[in-house]
Amino acid sequence: MISVKNIYKRYGTRVLFSDASFDVGAGEKIGLVGRNGQGKTTLFRILAGEEEPDEGKVFLPNNYSIGYLGQHLKFTKPTVLDEGCVGLHPEEIGGEWKVKKILSGLGFREEDFNRNPSEFSGGFQMRIALAKTLVSEPNMLLLDEPTNFLDIVSIRWLEKFLRSWKDELIVISHDRDLVDSVTTHILGIHRGLVRKIKGPTGKYYAQLYKEEEIYEKRRVEDEKKRKQIMEYVNTFRSKASHAKGVQSSIKKLEKMGKLDKLEEIRTLSFSFNYEPFRSRQIMDVNDLTFSYDGREPYLINGLSFAVNRHDKICVVGKNGKGKTTLLKLLSGRLKPVSGSVKTHTAAVPDYYEQANTADLNDELTVEEEISQGRAFIDKSRVRRICGAMMFSGDDAEKKIKVLSGGERSRVLLGKLLVTPSNILFLDEPTHHLDIESCQAMMDAVRDFEGAALVVAHDEHFLNTVATKLIVFKNDRVFLYPGNYRDFLDSVGWEEDDENKPAAKPPHLPGIEPSLSEVPPASPKSEAGREVKGHKSEITRKARAEFNAMRSKILKQLEENIKSLEDEIVSSEGRMAAMNEELMKSSTKGGPGAIRRSELSRGLKALADKIDSCYSKLDIATKAYNAEKRKYSNE
């Protein structure tokens, strides 16, 4: 067991955390959460021994090793095999066999061993770095934003890998779905304090906001009592008959102490500026075909779909397949080889691309950059946008050149808010954002009244936002007319692993043998056969079988109808309760942005679920009546 006792760390006048203590038990998997700049990476460096705390100590068992995979991958060797060998202990002469074994288990083929790491996608570069860490056989893995620059297929592979890791693990990630799916505990840094709970991120944030709500109520109540006591003291201080009571009240005040008001935490909070659009369809894409040299093989070939005014279409698939290219084609930044993109004359587009942070002018301030090119914009409005992007007060005067990657992304986002639009093109909008800011971005896109086409890999984002998908899979691109959950159920990603090893991979250290490979997809069951025949030809045995099948099929349909009816009643009950909680929270100041957002998302999800259940109920009822009539005629 690792034990962290009373550690304290500060940079200049800024305290990251103080008196931080927690333990990591055997086999625990922990998600480390907190806002950007709160000290998550610093805590990792302290655990890994790369940095010392100002006070306190980290206690490790004897011969306990930690493997640390940072955010930025660095390769110094010419081949994958040589790079993997960097992780071997100096005394392990001839340890190439171990490196080959682990690389094979991570999906590399024999012929890949002598390739340069730079030839691989971000997902497989992460696997190379992971192999380099695993060959040292660590007892604990520390992973700092491991999904950065990974595509959705690689993220899903990483998720399965981490779930099968049987030793200790701490992971930092802005992807709430990944954190919740692979961890048993949450370790949070908030207001300089470190706390650990058992359970998912939702439980952690709910507990955090509840405690702060209770603290604030207690502080207000104490302040009220202090005021009442002071009024009594000031009124009767000069009267001898009340001297004893006044002295007693003064002593009571001294014993009470004073609770400080919690400092307001800046939170990304905004909504996209909407330009009204009345028509049903805002864009029509017909037989779109593109490659950069104008010749086959095409990145995009024969893609056709329409965009309606409220659509939220997420573009998903592996890196390098053409997702960003598609966004540029749709927004007019690239011209197709053939086909057309017809945009309504009243469409007002806006475009956000993570890579465009390089185009920001380093010599301008945040305020100047956001207002650049908009001569008639009111300065107070620019200041409000700066505040919404967490650049309030003097922070709006910071030069672009001193900003972090996440801060530069927020400036780029702020530029989008200046002018109204009714169709958004967003390329990886949650990259460089922390969990709270990711939530604000998801809410803004989901609640935007216009259409949005978004390149995204974060499954929490996809589950929250997407109403349709454009999918790059198995060297083709197509529109999927449903949400992400439906896509996983009906299509999925399992067949899209181009680098899956041909043979069963060898057992990896720290991995359960049964989980070191992705199991094949289960075959779908066949549909039931229709019973046919004439009454005169049915024997007693056949009649019994016929009746049994009739009862079985009708019973299944009846159970399905009953299940849907129960689900509708239950969902409507939950919806009423959530509406009541949302109304109460709005009158009391609310339990925090994440809880309010969870309630709003939950209400929308329940409304969609109820609509879906009614549709399914109608289909199920018709199917039941049809089957009943069919068997009555047999």
C-alpha cells in the first residue's frame, strides 16, 4: 500500500495543496480529477519521485516500482523494438524477448518491430510508450491524460486494457466516461485540499457540492447569529444592568470563530450566439468525393446526407481517415473533387479548429485578440466574453504568448461567441479542457438552437450531444441516422481494428489472461421461424408444438408490452422528481453547475426515452395483434 502523508506544495505565493494525505490500497484504480492548474500533474511527479513536496512524505513498500506515462510522448530510438528496450532495467541484458512479448500483446506484428515510431498513429505511439513502461514491470501505473490525440478506436482499446490491469492505477483524464469505466475510486484536488472517495465522478462531484452548500448555509446562519449578538452588545454595552449579559455575549462571539466565505471559482460558462434560421434544412451534401491529389484512392467517396436546422452530427472514426478534411469541405475551406455541398442562403457558419491556436497573435492581449477584426463591437461585450472564457479582470490583459494550451483554446472559443451563427463546425472542441469545462462545452453545443457538426472522440460528449453520426469505418464513410448508443448496439467498432494480431497475444504482466485480447463479437441469434400449415394436416403432437410456440411468442410480446408500460411509468415518475429538484435548486441558488447540468441532461434523456418507449410500445402492440390474428387463422 502507498501512503501519502501531509504533503504540501506551493509555487511562489500559490498553494497547490496543503496537508494532503491519502492511501492507495492493493488493486485500487483511481481517477485523479481537478481543474486545470490545480496540481494534478505535480502530484503525479511527486508520486513518481520526479519532484519533492515542500513538506510531507510519500511512503512506498520495499521494491515497489511506479511506471509514469506523461502527456507528451518522446521517442529517441530509430525502431519500435529499440524504443521498447529503453524501459528495461540496466541489468536485463538480452531482454528483447520480453519487449517483443509485450509489443505483441499490445497489437504489434513482427514486421512492425523494426519500423520507426513516427510512422504509427497517435494510438499506436501511445502503445509504444505504454510498452516501454510495462517492460519495467511496475506495480503501479500513473497515466496523465492518456487519451490526448487518440482516436475513438484507440480510446476504446485503452479502456479495455485499463479495466484488465490488476495492479494499482491512477489516471488523469478529462474523459468522464473513461474515468468512470476503469476506476474504483476518485481522488480530487479542490481548493487546495485532496480528498478520496469510493465510486464514480458523479458521486464525487455531488458530495463536493453538497458539502459546500452545507458549509455556505452554516456560514450564513453563523453570520446572522454574529450580527444579532453584536446588535445586543452594541445596544446594552453602556448599561450596567446588562454588563454580565454583554460580557457573556462577547465571550460567545470569541468562541464562535468565523467561517470565511468560499472564494468564487471561475468556471467556463457560455452559450453560442444564435442567428435565427426558419427553414427545415440548412445544408445538403450530394455524392461528395475528395482526395488531396484529386486521384484514387479517395479519402471520402460518394458521401450524401442532409443537415437539418437542429441536427447535432458528430464525426467519428480513426485518426488520419479524413474527419477534419470533411469539416473543411463542408465549411468551404476545401473544394471537392466531385459532388456538391449546398448551403442555404440564410446559413451563417462558424468554425473552430484546435490547430488554429497557432494563428493567434502572440503580441495581442486576450481582449484585443477576441475583438480583432470587429471594429464596431462594444468593449463591455468583449469583456463579458472574456469573463465567460475565465479571463476576468486583469487576466483579459494577458498577452497571448504567455497562455497555456488550454487558455489559448478558450481564446479561440471566445472569438466564436462574438458573432451569431446557425451552423457550427467544431473540430475537437473539448481538447485541453478539464472535466468542468468539457461539461460546459457539451451543454453549450447540446443547447445551441442551430445545427452543429463536431469531430469528437470523447464518448461522454458523443452520448450527450450526438443526434446523428458520420462514421469513418473500414475505409468507408457513411451517415448513421441515430445516436451513439444505438450505433454501438447495431454497428460498433470491433471490426475496425486494422492492427489486431493474427494469433492470440501472449499474456502481459499486470493483465488478467482472459482480458489481454478483445473477444470476438458474439453472433446474433436467428429470427424465429413462422409456423405454417393447415389445420387438417396437424397431428396431435404438431398441434401441441404449435400451441406451445403460439403461447411462447405471444407471451414474449406481452412481456415486452408490459415492460415498456412499466418503463414509461417509472421514467415519468423520475422526470417529475427531477423537475421538482431543478425548480427547488433554482430558488436556492443551485447545487452547482455540474449538478444542474446533470439534471438538465437527465430530463432530456428521460424525455427522449419516454418518446422512444411510446414508439416501441406502438410497434409492439401492432406486432402482438398481428401475431394473434395470424395464429387465430392457422
